[in-house]
Amino acid sequence: MRALILGGTREARDLAKLLVDRGDDVISSLAGRVKNPALPVGEVRIGGFGGPEGLTAWIKEHSIDVLIDATHPFAEKISLSAATACKATGTPLIHLHRPAWTKQPGEQWIEVPTMDDAAREAATFSTILLTIGRQKLASFAPYDSTQFIIRCVDEPEVALPPKHTIILSRGPFTVDGEKELLSTNGVEALVTKNSGGALTHAKLEAARELGIPVIIVQRPPLPEGGTLVHSAAEAVAALS
């Protein structure tokens, strides 16, 4: 079987190893937005396809038997491209997306549908920790009365709010480390996407222990078509 895996997530790397170990021909595709990404086993390509049309042509050219969309749960464009290309080519599609976080007792969640909504909520606080990556930081740029502590892996290249501090760091993070970060900077609330997974969950536990509210952006819906699974093992089972 010749499989194309989209995404640089931990789940994508786990799946690539499982498929390579069982003898499948695997190509993993990374968007290239993060410098020095962790690479999966097997063949790797970096860069976009040129939208749904480009991905459709690529699938045909490389005789792909199945496509696994293991991108970040907020990577809306590539998920839509994957669904469109698979429909056009008749290629089976599996969405491998880790389960979303669910609110636990004692947590103070302010759930919002979009990043712009999160920015409006954040502007009601004096000091905010942003843990949303780099792509959507411009939503916070208009707000000049809030101090934003921005944590991301690479230096942002978009418009930023006037009052900000950048912390370049890559997870996993510990609860104690997150509590120290929140306390040291006088953070009143944090903003995050509902990405799910254990890699960055410590911030939610730290916020709960400190009584700090979390402004959490809910996931966009997946496009129609395909089979949804939540782990690499479930993806292998679906392929079988």
C-alpha cells in the first residue's frame, strides 16, 4: 500500500512508523511552517501542493492508495484540500485527529468559536498568555491596553500587539513549569486552541490550580467525507 500522510503532528509520526514497520510505502508531507521540525521515518516532502487542484494532481501522479490527514486540528485549509482531492480521485481518506480536550472540574473555560472572538475576550484582561502558535497572532494586534506574553516555537512574522513579550519554546511542558510562567508574569488568563493531546495539556492543569481562566478556541468542523480516528493505532485498524 502506498500512503500519503499529511501533517507534522506526533500522531502523524507515530502512524508513519507503524506503517513503515509493517512494510507499507509511506510518504509524509509537512507544510514547512516550523523550522527544524521533528521528522517521521520513511520518505518526507516539505511544502504545499498548490491547493486542492495541486494535491489532486499529486495523488494521481504518485499513485497514492490512501491519504491520511493527520494535520493539526486547526489546519482547516489542508483538511479541506485533502477532502476535495480525495473526492476527485476516489482515494480513501482517513482523518487522524487527536481527541479534543474536555473541561474538567475546577477549570474556568471561556469557550469561543474564532480567534477574533478570543482576542476580544483577551482584551478585557491586563496580562494574557498566548499559546496559539504564530499564524493567528494578528487577531490580537489591534488591542493596545493588554500586555501579551506570546509563546511559540519560531519567531512570529505577522502583526503583533503593541505591548508584547515573545518566549520561544517547544513542548512538552510540565505543570510546575507552566505555573511558574503564569505566576512570574502575572498572567490573568491564557488563550489557547482546543488542540487536544498531552504535549501541551500542562497549561490547563496549571491554570486550574492557580484559578486562572482559559479562553479556549473551539475546533473548526472537519469537511465531509472520510473516516475519523483518534490515534495511529485506530488509523492502522481502519486501513485494515
